[in-house]
Amino acid sequence: MTKYEWETELKKNIHRLPPDEIDRVLAYYGELFDDHAERGKRETEIVAEFGNPIDVADKILAEYDSENPKSDDGEFFDRNAIKDSSANLAPKSQERGCSSCGETNEKEFVEPPQKSVTVQNANASGTGENGVRAERVILFALLTFFTGAIFFVAVGVVWIGLCVFSIAGLGAGLGGLFTSVVSLGLVITGKVGAGLAQLGVGVAAVGLGIFLTILMLKLIKLCARATKNMFVKIGNWLSAKKESV
Amino acid sequence: MDAQLKKGLLELCVLVSLKKEESYGYKIITDISPYVDISESTLYPILKRLEATGALTTRTKEYNGRLRKYYMITEAGKRKIKESISDLDELRRIYDYIYRDGR
């Protein structure tokens, strides 16, 4: 992902925030990006470190919403109201100065903002505790159904091909070995011409077999990694896993 | 680790990293990374929160032809560190208990 793509995706997902907040967020990440770049990191490396822009946006939105609860949420209180009431009930805390006032309020805020965040997250993106995004699973199922799972069939065909050629390679190798042994027998019993010809074929078959087997082993390793990556990416997309905390 | 506990500890770590001198985003992360897992996306709300509670102030300075935001600890922030250090003694007793008798 390029810096531009990452930033665009982030902007898209926080667009509902007030413009000055959006500017602050972009300035923050822009500054960090430049600091990383100054130390020689590549663009794609840096945004990979930042993480999935959607996850980053979710974090920003969640924090913003918990600090700025919507006014029509009856159950979630107004910060100022709490500050005033706690100041009345515990005059001692005022003696110790603002920082402890802040702390008392913070402890009271610990539970409710957490709940509001969870509710809003659940409403906004349909994530459960384990983070699986329902709408993505549905989209994925529909895509698979309508494309006749052609993509996955193609992957299956590739793997079948790999297996077939691997077996062919082994077959050629073994067959060639057998032929070579038999041809040696021919030479020994006097049928030199036929024996040598057959030996040639046998050795060639062994060579082909070895070549195919080595080729298939390499290809299988490659395809295994690619297939694993593909499934991991799909899984991540479905569950919107965070790539970095 | 419990999310709230970690959040509180991270806030403290950020404040401590600002105690001697002002700092900026990248440097804060580099300074506290050896001690605690922190990423760019985790730091942002922490800085916002600390500013909202008056524990730090910010200013923008030019650096190498670009703008950089610097964070400075306030007296309130320094007080917060002092108060939390006494909490840490209790935390260490609890930690020792769990570590010793919980294994």
C-alpha cells in the first residue's frame, strides 16, 4: 500500500469527524511518516507498521466517541455534570488540586465510556467480541457463490496439476531406473546395440524424472506459501484482524 | 493485560518520557518502546487524553522544513507521576503476591 492509498483509506473512514480533528489526525500520521522516512524506511514498510487504515480509523473513532458522547444518549452522562457533582460530594479532593479531580472523574468514567464504545462499535460495524465482520462474511459468501467459486476451483486445479506432474516425475525416474537396469542386462547378454539404445532411453527418463521432481518440489513450496497467504489474507479481511497493536 | 490497566500505565510512561524535556511523537514511541508495546495508533489517543486532562501542552515548531508537534509536561502532569509512583508500591506488592503464590 502506498502512503497516498493508506491516507485516502484513513480519510474515508474518519470523514464523519469534525474537520479540525481530521486535520489533527492527518498531521499526526504525516509527521510520524516523515520521521520514519528520514531514517530510511520505505513507504510501504512505514504504512505497514502503522497498520490497517480501517483499524486505525476505528480506534480514532472509538476514542473520539467516548470523549464526545452523543447528546441523545440518555444513559451516558455529561462530563461536566459529573465534575460538578463529585466536587460537591468530596471537597477534600479539591485541596489536592486539579490533577486528582481529574483522576477521580477518570475512575468514574472508566466503566461507562467503555460500554458506550462497545455499543457503538457493535452498531457501526457489526463486530462481535472476536472481531468477525458479519457484512464481510456475507459479501465473501455471495462473491464465492456467484463466481461459481471459479477462483477456488482454479486453485484446486493448480494443486491437482502439481500432484500429477510430481507423480509423473517419480514415475519417469523409477521407470527410467528400471529400464536402465534391464538394458544393462541386455548388454551383458550380448544384445549390445539394443541394450545401449535402451540404456540411453533409461538414463534420459531418470534425468527427466529427477528434473520434474525437483521442479515440482519447488513449485509445491511456492504454491503452498501462496495458498496459505491467500487464506490468511481472506481470514484477516473477514475478521478485520489488527496487524499491529 | 487488562486494557484499562495498560492504558493507565501507558499514559504514565508517556508522561515520564516528557519529564526531563519536551518530545515529539516518533521520539516518545522510541523512548518507551523498550519497556512497553506501543504503536503509533495507540499513542495518538493517549496524547489527546493527556492534553484534555491538562497533563501536557503542545506547540508546533518547524524542523527540517516541516512542521512538528512538540509535547511538554505540565505541573499537573508532574503531580500525576508523583502520585502514581506511590500507587506503584502497592502494585508491586500485588504483583509479587500473584507471581509468588499464583504459579
